[in-house]
Amino acid sequence: MDEAKRIRIYDSFAAQSMMATLGAKLCDVSDGSVRIEAPILPGALQQQGFGHAGLTFSIGDSAAGYAALTCLSLDMEVVTAEIKINLMAPARGEKLIAVGKLVKPGKRLCVVTSEVFAVENGEEKLIAILQGTMVPVPA
């Protein structure tokens, strides 16, 4: 992957105050793929003590969006046009991992997906799948 694109993505991620609030970290960036990890903090729980779906959605959306951005020129950004989530299991454990993938790049629309895993006692469990559309916009 082009180093300028990698730096742009890390800088963009660092500017997202929401990701900082969630304690999320950008762990891996490669062509068409991004990995984000976030701890399941006491302030991100739902009423039954699991990680809130908002946490799952937020890191899944960001991972998918940045996966799209890996294949765009430096003068472009992306915004989410639409994204859906299938929640398949509670977010139990210490942290969540979102792996975003670019399914189909495009000049007007990029189709993306991400899988979110909960890590409990060192074991990863798939808890959610997201699929959506990112729209390239001028930076």
C-alpha cells in the first residue's frame, strides 16, 4: 500500500473524536482492508452488561469506510450513504475487533462490508456483520 495513503488514513482516524471516546485504535491498514479494535469499556455497556450495539456499529462503520478509502486517491474522502448491521450475538468480553473490507470500488459508490468480533478470554467470536455503501467526496 502507498505510504501516503496509509498516513492519510491514520491521520483521519486520529481526528475522529468518537473513536477516541470509545478507546478505539486503528491496528492494521492494507489495500481494501482495515482493522479497528476497541475495548468494551464500562461507559459503552447496554442494560444487560454487554457491549452496546452502538459500539459495535461505530467501529464496524469506520472499518468499512476506511477500507474503501484505501483505494481512493489522496484528494478524496468517503462518507457513509447507507449501512446495515446484523447483530448475531452479544458483545461479551474485553474488546471488539472490526475488520472492514472493500467489496467493490467505484468513482461514485463503493460497496463495503465489515465483520465485528468480540474477544473473551482470548477467543474471538463473530457477533455482527455490516454491509453498506460509501460515497467518495472531495477532501
